[in-house]
Amino acid sequence: GSKGKRFALPHSRIMIHQPMGVTQGQATDIDIQAREIMRLKKAINELFALHTGQDRKKIGNDTERDFFMTGQEALEYGIVDKVITKREMVSMGRDNKNRKIRAVD
């Protein structure tokens, strides 16, 4: 999500992990798929580092296996910007299509 718009609820569980894939076929096809997964892994880790402020090495270590966080831990990690404890429905018009939910402190 966009910086400033990444929210979690107090009892949320957030999980990060490396890309997964299943392949079959000739050795050449398996090699192609393996290289693509490794390329994706590097790209995802770079994006996590960019958007969380975490070191790439830490991201790499944390995504080797499923890495679970609470909403608060995800906030501290930099994955979310706020843990929402209250919500308020703001009506911007008469129909449901124009209603918005906004976080309040």
C-alpha cells in the first residue's frame, strides 16, 4: 500500500515470506523457473527494504521462512503505518458508493 495508508488492526497477524513455486518438466524448464523465483525473491526483498527501512540482509533472513508479526510488530518493522484502534464511518453522500472509512486517533 501507499505510505501513510498501510493499516493493521490490534489483533492482526501479518506474515512475510519468500516467493514459492512448483514446477515440473525438463531440467532446462526447472532451471528457468528456479532462476525466475530467485529474481523475484531479490526484487521483493529490495521492495520490502525500500518501503520498511529495514536492511536488505535482515529482510532476507526474515523471509527465509514464514515470519509472523502482530499489528504492533508490523508497525515497528515498517510494514504498516498505524495500528487502528477506533474507526469512524464518514458519509460523503447519500449512497453507499461514496462512503469512506477513515482512521481516527
